[in-house]
Amino acid sequence: MSKVYVPPIKSQGIKTKLVPWIKNIVPHTFNGVWIEPFMGTGVVAFNLAIDNAILADSNPYIISFYKELSDGKITPDIVKNFLQNEGKLLREKGEDHYYHIRERFNNYHEPLDFLFLNRSCFNGMIRFNKKGGFNVPFCRKPKRFSQSYITKIVNQVSYIYQLLQVKNYTFLCQDFRDTISLGADEDIIYCDPPYIGRHVEYFNGWDEEKEIKLNELLGDTDSKFILSTWHSNDFRENEYLKTIWSEYHLLTREHFYHVGGKEKNRNAMLEALVTNFPAVFTIQEYTKPIQLTLCEEQESYQVIAQQLHAR
Ligand SMILES: C[S@@+](CC[C@H](N)C(=O)[O-])C[C@H]1O[C@@H](n2cnc3c(N)ncnc32)[C@H](O)[C@@H]1O
């Protein structure tokens, strides 16, 4: 599988590991608009690199960052100089400087300050208080912006900067309800909302009313859709898959989360993709696309892969 590019803005719901899976079910002939109402880090869209895309999110700071990168107001060189200067001040002044940037960001909302915070806060989290202020504490590493870390971030910026020069991408700060209505029949809407029934801290919360609204809007759309959600872990199941999403096609895949890096804390989670079209798996070694019948069945991606290898 080809390299997965990690974008410069991190977030706790990033779908890096699911990119090859999602890429595999997008029809090879697809040439419509790729629409993401919940772009988050944008890792899925930036790796699929489809020619036309609408990428939206209710978090205005993610959108401002990518708009400025797209307009050329932010360039890889600007990012490099900025992180070198601010990184030097962080080394000299320690955490006071992090909190100074946090306050500056909460007053002026500059995209580069957002990048700085996102790459030096605790666990790369994006979290806001009730008044809308970014409130994630410092990662406690005053030497965070080493030369190699800056180079890594600049390379991440550079990949997307170049992509945006050759693709036609629109970034919108808006609610998912306004984005889904933009889809035409030749388009694909990829939805990755905050996971229902699980504890998440995003710019906006997520509840049953929103999940039902999303279900209604995707039920009415002329576009194809792919929804990312969770299926189950050792303790719980996502009940909505058996109710409002049950009429669609379901694909599942096991994913492991490590808590604190210990083997005994390795938690299995079954991730799910729900689609309104039959997913065709085109695993590269096979010349012929393989059609899987998945509607209302729970197929594990691993099991499917084993079956394919056994052929
Ligand atoms: C799970 S994250 C998306 C992760 C993304 N697929 C990735 O791989 O990085 C969910 C995103 O939905 C956004 N969001 C939450 N409520 C929203 C709403 N009502 N409308 C649009 N976006 C929303 C959050 O700001 C967050 O960026």
C-alpha cells in the first residue's frame, strides 16, 4: 500500500489507519466531487487526492489554516521561519511562552499560532472551553521544536501546499447540514462525525439528535456516501448500527488502541464503514475487482483478506 501522508494539524479522531481501507472502496472510475462535512485533519481527502473536493468543518481554525495555505498566505517557508522563531523562544522561556501563545491565539486566532499550539500541546488534542477558548495544556517539553521536528512539520505542510496548487479544493467553515446539501449524484460524501455514544471533545459536541439528522440527510442525498463510525469493543456495541443505519451496507475492521503503551492495555475496537452503495474491494494483487455481499452482515476486514488470500 502506498505511503499515507500525515497532515500538519493533528486531532484525536485522525483516521490515518483507515485511509487504505477507504481508498480501496472508492470506485476507480470516480470523478465527481469528494465532499467531507467533518474534515478534521483532512487526512482522508489529502491522501485520496481526488481532483475536486469540498472540505468542511465547524472548527473555524482548521478551515482558516487550510484556506490560508490554499491562498498562499501561508507557505512552507513561512511555517519554517515561524516555528524556528517561536521554538527558540519556547526553549528560552519554557512553558510561559506556550501559555503566551495560547492567550495570543485566543485573542487573535492566527492560524500559525494554532499550528504551534496543536504541535506542542498535551497529546496533540484540540479542545475548547465553554467560552470557545483553546484550553489544552502544554506538553511540558520546552525543546519541542527541535530542527528535526520542524522539518517534519514543514514537510507535512509542503505536501499539502503542493497538492492545493494542482487540485481544486474548497474549504468551508460550516455545519454538516449545510455541507451535505451540496452533494450531487456523481459525488461521494465521506462523513466522519464525532463517534456517537463515546466520550469525545471536539469543537462541537455530538448527540443523538445530530446522529439522527445526519441519517436523514444521508438518506435523502443523491450522492454516494461513506460513513465512518465505531462498531463495538469488548464491552459495548454501537446500537445505532442496528437501528437507523441498518438498511445500508456495513464493513467492519478491527483496530487496536494502546493505552500507555502496555501490551495488557491493548484494546480492540471494531471500526465500521457504512455505505449506500455496495463496496467493491480491489486489493491490488488481484486483477479482478471482488464484489462482496455485505448488506446487513458483519464481515471483518481481516477475515475478508484471509478469504481472498486463500483463493
Ligand atoms: C472525528 S473528527 C474527523 C476526523 C477526520 N476524519 C480525520 O481523519 O482527521 C470529527 C470532526 O467533526 C467536526 N464537527 C463536530 N461537529 C460538527 C458539526 N456539527 N458540523 C461540522 N463539523 C463538525 C469536529 O470539529 C471534528 O473536526
